[in-house]
Amino acid sequence: MNDAETKLVEALRSGKYKQTTNKLRGLHAFEDREYSYCCLGVACEIFGLGKWSGESCFMSASTSSCTELTEEVREKLNWFNQSGIVVHPITRAQLISKDGHSLTLVRLNDSGFTFNQISDVIHANMILHQGE
């Protein structure tokens, strides 16, 4: 686990962020302007490598997204792609879900995994990194 992943795991476990699905960030309590985040939205928030555009999209110097990491945040984490591909920790082989698609942190977040469970996956070094 690299330093950026350690910072993300700490943020996910902190209890500071409420969780949402299907977007990086959403307005949780409109009157208080309180936001909720998917696990990748927390990464966008904590690294300061861009700015929020509207309620749910994040913009950096080269890319913007409403559902995945920007290129700058992906590079900071040294992940293979913007969704956080989950791999088997022993063989480092990519895990495939029942529908034939890659298992990603996006899919875990949107299927009900808690931030603590997602942080356990990251902490176990189960994310495919650049160059692996």
C-alpha cells in the first residue's frame, strides 16, 4: 500500500464522509449543503488535485468525471485505471464479477460495501497498480 492509499484508507475509516452511490459526490442534506461521497469521491476530495464542478463532477487539469477518478488522482494513487480494479491478492489476477465485468471499487461501493469494507480491500493491497 502506498502513501496515497494510506491517506485514502484513513479518510474512508474516519467517519467524516457519508456514503453515496452512482456518482462521486451528491448533496446529502440540501439545507446544510452537506455532501455524501462514493469511495472514489473521497479520494478526489482529500488530494486537492482539482475542484468540484456542480454537485457531483470533479475537474482536474486534464480530465473531469462524475463517476470515476480523474487522471491526476489515479496517478497519485498509482492505480491501473480510474475505477480501481480489484485483484486477487495471491495471483494478482483480475477478479471478474458474475456478469463478466471487472470487479472495481466503483462496483463494490455501488453494491452496498461500506467504506470500512472498501478500505479493507485497499489495505489488503487488492487494487491493480500501474505497471502490474
